[in-house]
Amino acid sequence: MRDLPAGLTTRPLTTDDLPAAAGLLAAAEPVDDTGEHLDADDLAEWWVDDLVDLSSDGRAVWAADGTLVAVAVVVSTGRTREDHRVLLEGRVHPDWRGRGVGRALLDWQLRRGAEVHRRDHPELPARLNVSVYPGTGSLESLVRRAGFTAERWYADVERPLTGLPEVPAVPGVELVPFTRDRDDEVRRAHNAAFTDHHGSTERDATTWRAWFTGTRAFRPDLSVLALVEGAVAGYVLTYVYEADTRATGASRAHLGQLGVLRSARGRGIASAAIVAALRAGAAAGCDTAGLQVDTENPTGAFGLYRRLGFAPVRTRVQWARTRPPWT
């Protein structure tokens, strides 16, 4: 890797590096305020699967004393409906910022992102994405200089699991817990529900299980399906991250995927399913609930969450740099 400060070395990221990577993220969190607390097992689920080859898609930067200085990973999300989304993720230890490490890693990610684009979907334009959190102002300056533009704002919203309303009854709708036999039906409903959302990605079965319903944090018992005539018309999938509970001292029910089929919207299904999921989380001992929402969500979800007692706690900005098709 070019232009690293003297005394630093780089090599492909490996699974053996994940505990050190989790430690790096924990050290950076008080500065960066991402709201995420991930342990090595969480990183393994995200970075070590059929979607990422760490030997090619990950890099680690080390100091001479064996300290992990920085990590970078390139994640291909598969095909979207209009372009190929590639996530550029990474972190530099706060003690090593301002020395060119982030710039060197971003240069590598841009090159690797172009290779991944050519490998996976050369026929489509590509959109390389970087997430900038409240405390990562230096990263914002870096991606701006690299030709990225801010394109979307995502709010983290939270509420305590106290004073919850009763689950509203919706005529013709049955609310039931998630069951494994409906997993693929929920996946297909999710793909259909998000056809009109910015940057939505068709989730194939492999991606769906690797990122969502196959993770350790997924809680089927706290997840809710809304059935209309016996078929899934809406869903709320809930996650509880052990590392987050350890770091914060509070158990949070994270509502990760929520959606209602277009044909079933306007009936109050989303409100009913969310309240049912909140009450399930409270009964299981969770202290708070949180979720992330696109502030320009076309369904008006941001307003819905506010009405249900959620309040914004931080905003993540998605920056993007586009590439033309290879063919």
C-alpha cells in the first residue's frame, strides 16, 4: 500500500485479526459516535462469509509494536435495481489519525472497489458508498476530496420500552411471531416492499441469511409478521446484540428490517407490527428500542416513528462516488 507513514506495515486482514479489530472499533467509538458496539464474533458474521473474501477484500495496518492501527474492508452488496453498490468500510485508531493512514486505505479501497465492480456486475454502473458518522469529520473531508458527494441522511432513533401503547387491532390482519418456515417468504416480501426505496438491493437467499436471519443477534421471538389472508404483508425483524449490551449496560431491541407491501399500506399495519415488536422486546427484558431510518423514506416512515415515541439520537450521512459500467 502506498504512502503509509514510516514504521507501519500492511497485509490482508485475517480472521485472527478480528479481536484486535473489535478492540480498535471500541477505542474509536467514544470519538466517532457510531452507536455500534461490535465484538469479534459480530465482525466475523459481517466480514467472513460468502460475500467477502478477507484475503482480497480486507486490509490491516500494523505498527512496529504489533498494535493494529487501522482496518479497511470492501463489501459487495450484490446487484441493486439500478446500480452495483459497494460498501467501503474502515476505521483508523484515533491515536493515528491525521498522518495519512486513512487516505492510503481509501486509495486502496477505491482500486479494490473498481475490481469488485468489474468482477460482479460490469454491465451496471457502480456506486461506492462510505458512511460518515457524527464524530468522523476527518473522514468527511477525506471522501469529499476523493470525489464523493453526500447523497443520503439516515437517522438513528430510539425510545425507552416503557409506557408502551396497546397493539392496535387492524381488521383482516393477524400478527404472529417470525417462524423459520416463513423465512424465504419474508425475504421475498422485503424485496417487494423496498422496490421504491433509494438504493434498495435485491437480497438473495445467501445474503439474506448471512446478514439478517442467520445472525446470532437475530431474535425470531421478538420479530413480528403481519399476515393478510395467511400471507406475509408486513414484517418487523428484531436483533439484540450482546456486545452492545455489555458496552452500554442496557439491552436494546434493534428493529433492523421493517416493511409493508405496497398493496397493504395505509391500513395501520406498520404501526401495529412495530408496537407488537416493542411490547415483545419489553417482555423479554429489553430496556430500549432503536432503528435507523432514511430521513427521505418515501413511505413517510420517519414521521411514523416519531409518532410512536422514537426520537433522533444521531445522523449518519452516506457519501457516494459513481463509476460507469465496464462494458
